[in-house]
Amino acid sequence: MRLGALLADVPAERAPVRIVGEGAAEVPIRGLAIDSRAVVPGDLFVALRGASADGHEHLAQAIALGAAAVVVERIPSALDLRARPAVVVRDTRRTLAPLATSFFGRPSEELSLIGVTGTNGKTSTTFLLESILQAAGRRTGLIGTVEVRYAGERVRAINTTPESLELQRLLRAMRNRDVNAVVMEVSSHALAIGRTDGCRFEVAAMTNVTQDHLDFHQTMEAYRDAKTRLFRELLRPGAGAVVNLDDPAAAEFLAAARDGGGRPVCVSRKPDRGVDVSVESAAVALDGTHARLRLPSGPLELALPLLGDFNVENLLVAVGVAVALEIAPDAIARGVAACPQVPGRVERVDAGRPGDPTVLVDYAHTPDAVDKLLRTVRPMARGRLITVFGCGGDRDRTKRAPMAEAVARWSDRAIATSDNPRSEDPEAILADVVLGLRRLAAVEPSALDASDASYACMVDRRAAIRHAIAIARADDTVVIAGKGHEDYQIVGRERLPFDDRVEARRALEKRG
């Protein structure tokens, strides 16, 4: 593909400011790269500015490895471009998406692409949708927080929504493997910086909007507005727009859908709201959820193997998407019943021995998610509810105390510990956390078992998990919240092996 043809597909607002180099338009481009170390001869290297690295500092390496041209925001004075053209743009990240979309032949237009956004519930909703689509005979792909999978391939996810270059490459690879329906989680961060630009969605869905990522978005309004971009800017004409009317932000998403030419499909837990999909009844137990939903075609009985009252909301959104896609009710029911356990989402850890407590691992890491999780588990706990949790470092500090308040509201015992401290002092993070634990009494870990309505602080997450399980009785329930499926812990700049599920199983076995 010629460089000129690639640039012709860049929207006017992201068009090059200038192009340096003779005959740039005729330069053949054989690939795109954003990692200078991965450049091969003929690549177009796009220099991105990230939080910890700047591609402009690695232009010389990209050129030495054979980059045919570079896309930059500035040309370093010391750089010798020689015969390689430089395309200067205002924002390389925003320009990367249309370049990647064009290079890979607009793959989303050949797929039934479904995007799910929201603070909580995206992963569970996409798992449900993948299962429903498979029951309906679709060949599916999934892109999300846990992993990317399609046509027998499974790849560990790095970001909830991949960088635009990797996203377009993935969509093309999926289509080349005969995938015809792709379900993806769409994060607010990806929407704000343009990773999903160039995608055209057949259905978009929102689960909910609650506090998270304010370290990046600064305000809840900016956070919400980033999510509405999925509905306002990325829908195909007449695309389905599934909105949870029970969420306070529903009106903004409905307005965005109308602006984007979408076709609203409304869902609600309340059966009297005149919506497309509603809940007539739901019963949640430790073995799953049984629900009766009202669809345009009539009532539908569903057996959902996922635990948690909040999964009724995820089920509503997933069924709303299925209705938008005109999937038959019997396929919806079969898909819901066949949905696999979502890794790290109310996942039970069991050593297979009588006398052990119930241990649940969950990814809940926002105030709303923690509250919904513990509110669901509380009535099912026969004995005490013991919660182990922490808050991530270098992230929104304002959600730490509210998360702790949710823990204190529902728990009999709590252990505040480290999550992914990153570059922050773990003790300083805990100082923010304990402000929300005031309704519980602060005690030393050794006194936790014997002290009603109490909490302790333990910086070492492994020790915290072991202590919680060690003091738990057979009828107690231990909830380990915050990291879910993650198999690492970020301390400083190191990514260390750590899995709550593994640690919990070891602790259960150690009970002896």
C-alpha cells in the first residue's frame, strides 16, 4: 500500500500538518509499527507519546531497522531522516487509528461488532453475549479484560481495549478465520484517546456508570462523556443502542444514541417501565441465578450459572443486545445456561474438603462494585462475612474511602491490604482506605477473630489472605476483592507473580 493512499483515509481534522521528504506519497508501506524494536523493513513507524515512554526518542532505532517512513508530532533536530519521509501530525495516537483501519481494510465493516461499555459488568456481559451468539450459530470472537479469544486461539489481554493498531489487526485476523461476530469491552480510556476510532458497531451497550478512573478523566462528567462516544460517534446507521434505564446516566446515553443514528433498546429491572427487556422475577443462590425476563416476544425463563444479584443487570444488558440482534429466545436461553464461569468474578475457590469456609474471589475494585458484591453475598453467608480488599496505587485516591465504606457496611471482619501499589507507598494507600472503615473497630490482626465488627491492616496481601482464611470457620464466607483474574501484583515498576485464587487455595490447604 502506498503512503499517499494511507494518508488519504485520514480525516481532515487529523490530516498531516506537513510532510517532509520527496516522493512521500509513492513510498510503499508493508506494515505499521508503534514499537521501534519490532520494526521490519518497509514499516510505517508511528511515534506515540505514552505515560512512561515517547516513541520520538526511538526514531533513530526505527529508521535503522528499516522503517520506510515515520509519523511524528515533531521532528527531533538531531535526527537524520535521509531518504525516509516524515509525516508531521498534531496527535500521532489519534492519527494511528485511521491509518490502522485503512491498512487492514476496515475489518469492522465485515463483522457484526458489539461493544459493551460501563464501569462494572463489562466482562461478565461479554461472556454472556459470546455464549448466546455461539448458541445462535455465530462464529465468535471476544476482546476484553481477561483475554482475547477466537477460532481456538486464546491470548492474554494487556488492556481492556487494545491499542488501535492491535485492535484493527485482531479484527482482520478474526475475519480471516471466518469469525462473523465479535464482542468487545470498550473502556472509557480507549474511547477518550481514540483506540476504537475506525470501528463501526452493529450494537453498543452500556451497563452502568459509577466512580472510577478519575485519575485520568478528572470529573464524572468527563468520564461519562467519554463512554457516550461509543453511542454518539461509532455506531452504524440504525445500529442497536442498549441502555440500562436504571442507571442515572441513561438519559445521556439515549441522547448520544439518537445523535449517532442508533436504535434504542431499553432494559430495566422494573417490569412496569414499558421497556424492551425487563425482569419479572429473579432468585439468586450460591449455585447461580434463576430469572424470568419479559422480552418483546413474551416471557423467558433463564438459568444463569453466574452468582450475584448484579449479574441480573448484566443478564438484562446481554439479553437486550440479543434482542437488538433478533436472536431467537430459545438460543438466548441455551446461551445463558451454557455461559462459563467468568475468571475472577465471584469465583469460588474450593480445596474439596468438608469444614472449609466458602471463599470467593472477585475483581470488584470500585465503590459500586464492592457494594453490589457484598450486598449479594451477605444474605447467603451462613456465618460471618470476612472481606479482604485493597486499593490500587497511582489511581483515583477519592474512591478509596468509599470502597472501604462499602466493605464496612456489609462485613463482620475486614482486612485492608495492598492491591497493586505501583509507585505509591502501601502504608500511605492504607491511610486513605481506613478513613472509610470508621464504623468498624481497628484491631491488630491477632485480635481480629475474637473482635466483632472489626478490621485490621496487613500490607502483605499474601499474609492477609492466609490470615482471613485461617480464622474463618466452616460456616463463614471469605471474600477477596480487587484483583480477580489478575495473576500478578505491580509493586514499584515490577510485575510480580501473584494470583488471589492460587493464594486462597494454598491457604485452604494449609488449614490442614
